Amino acid sequence: MTLTETNQGSYYDFLKSVIEESLNNFFKDTTFPYTPDSRPGPGPGPFPPQAESELGVTYNNISEYIAAKNNGTEWLLYDEATKKASITSVGDFVKNCKNARKDVGAFDDLNLGQAENQVFGTSPDEKVKHFDQILSNLLNTNKEKYAQKEDWDATLPDAYSNDFGDVDSIGNNVTTRLNIYNPMYYLIDYYGGNGTSDVADYFRINTGLFQSDTGNVVEMNLYLALLNYGKNVEFTTVWEKEHVEAERTGTSTANFISWVTEIEKGGDDTTDNTDKNFSNSINLSYLVYFLSLLILF
């Protein structure tokens, strides 16, 4: 896929289409009058522009809902004749529904204060570690520039660099553990792990489109990488849902069981590796879910 600096190309078009599909599914699934029940998930920062003002508000019809979302600036469009909704741009959607709720260093906190820092702790005595190589490079490359800032901490560049060399009880350093944690490491040519694992055959990825802890591209990139790898992927982003278990209708447990049952029905036509691959699929589906809570584009 392609993407230019002016936000044009097939990747941008795909991202916009996913957002619009989620929006149109919302109108298909929703009975008006409608009262939003989504709540922002864990994380600092402000609510998205509409989220706080919508709490407890009931919309009698689609027109009222769209007028409230537009809030004086028309970015969400609805064609009464075709019953199809669209957005003017991805940027307008982000501005109105998806404000970032974390500071710079969102997951690898400068002060090691995020839950993700705990994931990469190497021992009971070293419970938190830095792991973001990009952020480390920025701190080391620009430390003289940053030193001009009043609140600059001169120990940060070395704090990041030193953590990458630490190893856990079985000899894995932080970079190796990050690669193990990152599903993309095993799926795309950019990483050295591509082609080195037995990737599950089936994946189910559901996320809340409005969740503001990270960008929608995280889960979309995973979805596209799995498709490119030749895997079966059920992928759904849910309008009006945030950093929560997100389903268009029903419950996550019932829908997951139904998905597993449908896969089992096709088991007789697969190879002798079906049981192994299917077991891996279930396990990795849960992994993808937990990744969505931590980092999931």
C-alpha cells in the first residue's frame, strides 16, 4: 500500500474505508432513540471532544446524532436516499472522535511509570525497564538541544541505553523480549523474525474505534500483515466503543465461542495439523486481544 505526505494513497483510502464501514455498521446495528454507553478506558488526558458531553444524552434519530457529532462543522455526512454515511477525512474523524490521551513516551514512560515498562522488567529487583529504541535514539541524538529545556533530565539518554543491555534469567535482553512480544516481528520482512514461527491459521481482532490510547493503524497493520501472510482474519472496529471489549452486538464471550464453533465445523476438510493450528489460533487470538489493551493499532 502507498501513503504520501499529503495523506493520499491506497493506505489512506483503506483507513478511511474502515472508519466509514464501522460508522455504517453502527447505524445498521443501532435502534433509535440511542444513548451512548461507551466510556473511555484507562489512561490520562482529556476525553475525546464529544465523549464527555454525550454522557447521558439521548438521540431520538440519526439526524440528531449526526448534528451532535458535527457540532457546527460538517465532517460526518449521511445520504438519506442511500442510507449511507461517510466522513470528509481521516483527520476530521481524529479531531472529533479520537484525541490522543497519552503524553509523548506513551508506552515507554520517561519515568518508567507505565504498565508496559513492567512487562519488560528483567528480574524481581529490576521490575521496570525502558524498551523503546526510537525514543532512546531521539534522546541521545538531541540531548544537547533538549538540555536547553528547563525540566530536562540529563540522565535519560543513558537510562534508556543501559536498559537495552540488561538480560533476564534465561539470557534474553530487552530488545529480544520486545521482538517476542511484537506480533509484527514474525509477520513482515522489516523484522528478522519473519518466517521463523508457526503462525496460527485463524485470528479474531475486535477493537473500539474511538479508543484513544493508540492509533487505529496498530490493529489495521496487524490485520493487513496477517492477510498478506495468508491467514484467515475476522477484523472489526466498533464505532462508539473505546478502550473496552468491543462488539457490534452481543457479548465478546458469546461471539468468540460462536467464531470458534464456525471454525470447528470446517475442521474435517483441513490437514492433520488442524488440531495444532486451531489450538494455536485460539491462544494467539487471546494474545491479540491483550495486545490491543496494551498497544492496539
